Amino acid sequence: MMLDMSFVKSNHLYAVLIFTTALACSPKKETNETEIMEEKETLYISQPLTTGGEFTTGIEGPAVDADGNLYVVNFEKAGTIGMVSPEGVATLFVTLPEGSTGNGIRFNSTGNMLIADYTGHNVLEVDMATREISVYAHHEGLNQPNDLAIMDNDIVFASDPNWQESTGQLWRVGLDGQFVLLESGMGTTNGVEVSPDNRTLYVNESVQRTVWAYDLSESGEISNKRLIHTFDDFGMDGMRVDTEGNLYVTRHGKGTVAKLSPEGELLQEITVSGKKPSNIAFGGPDGRTAYVTLQDDGNIDWFRVESPGRAFGK
């Protein structure tokens, strides 16, 4: 018996149409939209990750590795690096060499940790597999390497404030491990960051409450310095960018994190649980969790954001 294929095709098409219509009318889509709305409602709401007291009031850093662990300086005492699990459990990771104290932390393209050692005038490198610590770069002409930024090609920038005189410098560390002075006679340079496309370098001056941007070349040369934002009150500390180029600046003394557009427009401020946020980093499974170190009681806050941190866009 011959089967009427036109009948089969028409019925198959009819079945597909019914199935497609059913999917379109399925409550699953409505549920997903509700979940998305609920997620949006919880954005930028800060809450504690750690219980407080695991770190000293010199808490700084922070940086997240490929496994989602958060690293922060001064765990229980100065001169240490602590590791915080995604669940908020803090443990000792390494103890720095005698005379070294960490501040800003970054990870390079090999996954190794770079630490601004402000008492030793170094950038230290930690082999994450062996936990061996070595001097990546050293220069006696620094006041105190404070925060670090890093390009995709591993060129590093270091802010260098002189807090007593309210001045500062900006340095570059090339792939040869040598410090090069880029600018002196600045205000109290503190937070420093590279844009997602590696074409802009941002530097803030805490006492002067200014945020500057420079054009950045592939070799780490800077030019076209321009002021993009000035705050009317309180200071600033560390900062990071997201994949859209928005800049998150910790407002030390005010207890907020300011979100600026790439051009410096103030988009919003997120209130954290303390008045002394010192730095910020992005992590979580999608890079959309912001971690903020707080010097009030050595605590770490977290909140969700719309776009991943720059490191997660690579």
C-alpha cells in the first residue's frame, strides 16, 4: 500500500506548529521573565560576605582567581594574604617575606598573583601552584607602590602616593620587570585601572578627589591626560572597570561605591555596610559579583552588578 506523503508532510507540519505554539504559550517563559526581574531587583544591594575581624583594618587587595577564590591582604595580621572562598570562609594563603606588606593585588595572564608591596618598594609575584614568592620588580625611588593595574599583555601600572605631602607618582612595570616613572608631581595617586580595550588608563587622586584618564598605547605609553570627574566630598581608594567600561570607585569615608561611565558621568552610588571601603574586585561564576573590602572592621561586602568585570570579558 502506497502512503500518501503529502498527507504525512501536512500532518507533520501541523504537529510542529502545535508544538511551537505550545512552547510560545508555555508558562516557562513567564517564569524566566519573572526570575530575570527578581534578579534585577537585587542588583546593587550590598551585604556582608565575611563575619568581620578575619582581616585587619589594613584590608585591601582584592582579586579573584580563575576558580572564584578571593584574595585579600592582611589576614589576621599585617604581611599576609588571605584566601576567601565563594562561601565567605577565610584562610591564610601565604605569609609575605619579612619587611613586606601587601596592598593592591592583580593576576597576570599566567594566573600568577602580583602584589603591591608598599613597605618593601616591590611588586611581588606569587606562583599559585607552589606559593613561592619572588620579587617581580623593585625600585627605591617609590614612595610606596599602592594599587596595581594590568594590561592584557601583562604590562603593569602602579600608583605611588605620598600621603604626608598629598602628592603622588605613576609608574609602569614592563615585561622586563623594570619600573619606569610615567608622571610625578601628581596628587595622592591611589586607584588605577585599564579599560576593557586596553586603550585608556584611569588614575584617581584621593585627597584631590579627582579621576583622570589617559590614552594608552599597546606598549604602555600614556598621553592626552584629561580630567573626567571630580567629587565634591570624601576621598577615593581602589577602582575597577566592567566589560562595558564603567568605572567602579570606592568612596573612602562616605561608605559607597560610585559607578561612573567611561566618560566620567556619575551613574549611581551603591551603599556598603561600612564607611571605609578600600578597594573592589569582580568575581562570581559570571563575573557579576562585586567584592568590596572595608577597613571599618576588616570585613568584605558583596553585591551583584549588570555587567561582568573586565577580566571576565577576555
